[in-house]
Amino acid sequence: MIEIKGLTISFDGETVLENIDLIIRKNEITTIVGQSGCGKSVLMKTIEGLITPETGTVSVDGNNIFSLSRKDLNSTRRKLAMLFQGAALLDSLNVYQNVALPLMEHSKLSEDKILALVTDKLKLLGLIDILDKMPSELSGGMKKRVALARAIIMQPEYIIYDEPTTGLDPIIANEIVELILKLHNNFAVTSIIITHDLNCIRKIKGRIAMIHEKKIVFDGTYNDFINDNGVYIKKFINMN
């Protein structure tokens, strides 16, 4: 479980998130929604320990990540994987090297074992015979799949998806959503999705938390969200 309490984050004196409380429960899908620039990505980077809040705590499985030693923080971070909005593949590495990188850095597995694991994860995501391809040779959808393979290669307990369908055509976007659901069910992970894409939200139908004007203005089920009469929610739905 990830528990966020009293979280306030400011940059250069400007508050981005204010007094955020949120619980992300194990093995559930939690979708963080809101318009672009509302602070969704900032919240996720804070969960990863990449941004230090002005006030408040973020606890992963009972451990406040901002009070951990460097060793314990690195250990906690290995429970989390993040799919970045732009896939964030390393252009100088081929597909195999990109996916294998976490294992090469954080495990003592043999090269044969790493190759087997990378091949297995790529096949799971519908990618075959692309180990030697460079990121520049891949389509946008393929880059997302490779990034997904890298995200799950260390068997994380939590996967954070930052705008997973942004920039993709509707068919590929739907395929990515289906893969997210497949990975969630097959690996029994806790999935955290940040998005402003209503089609993605409709297909996922997970628990929803909405950020508006620095605060969480809704936290509940998909059905309650869609049927809520709040002005901010109705405007968000109609804009999509």
C-alpha cells in the first residue's frame, strides 16, 4: 500500500500540490486524473522519491520514503516501476539492452538468463525478433511495449503509468490499455495510471482520484465519477 498524507509541493515559491491525502491500495488500479499541468506527474515523481515535498509523507508498505537511508530507499524503489510518457528508451542501446538494463544493474543473473527473461517479456507483449533493433527503428506503439517490458522485467509490486496513451492513434492506444490490464491481472501488481484521456479512463474503470486546483476533489469509483454532478468533473468529462 502507498499512503500519502498532507503532501504539499512547491517550486520557486509556487504551490503545485497542497495538502494531498491519498491511499493507493494493493492489487488495485488507481487512476489519477485531471487536466494537463494540474500536478499529476509531480505527484507520481514524488511517490518515486524523485521530488522532495515541502510538507507531508509518502509511505510505501509502511515506510516513509523521505526518512529512509539511501540503501533502504533504493530497495523500496525496486518495488516500483514507471512507464514514462515518452517511453524514455535510451537511443544508444538496442531493444535487448534497454529491457535488460535493470537486470544488468541490479541482479547477478547470467547473460543467458537475462536474455531468456527479456525474450519472455517481449513475447508477452507481442514483440518478436526485435532484440537487435534500435529505438529509432520502432513505431510509437512498439516503443511503449518495449518500455513496458523494461518496466516489468524486475517484477515490481507497483507500476506507475505516466500518460500511457498520449501521442498514440486510437487503435494503438486501445492496445496499450489492453496490455496494462493484462499485466495488472497476470502479475497481480498495483497499477497507478495518470491520464487526462477519458477513453483510457473508461476502459480501465479503476478507482479514480481527480486533482484540480492543487487538491484532490474526487476519490471514488469510476461509476460514481461518471455520474458525479460536480462542476469540475462535468467540465473534465465534457472537454474529453
